[in-house]
Amino acid sequence: MDEEEYSSFQASADSIEHVRDPRTHKTITYDAAIKLGLIDGDAKMFHNPVTSERMTLQEAADKGFIKKKV
């Protein structure tokens, strides 16, 4: 993924199909992930409440927490 695609993914919630909640391992919507505090919509960061790790949305996708739309 080049830098332009990376920043586009970071900036667009429309590019996320679903999010996997690290606590329950269930898939949820992007909006639900924001409400649960898994995604900081302003900072475009993912928070894993199990490990307290914060990562970019791309890193979260690479680790399987976020499924991108194709």
C-alpha cells in the first residue's frame, strides 16, 4: 500500500467494513467501535482495551482488528 492509499484509508470511515472487538472477538460496525472507544475517530487510531495498545487504523487492519472494504 503506498502512502496515498494509506492516508486515504486513515481518513475514511467508509473504507472500513467492520471492526473486531478484542474483548469479545465479535465483529461490530465502525460507529459501534467509536462508541465503545475502540476507535478514536478524530485521531484515526485504534485502541485495544485488552493490551492498552494504541495503533493506527492500518496497523489494526494488519493485525486483523479491522476489515477494509474492497
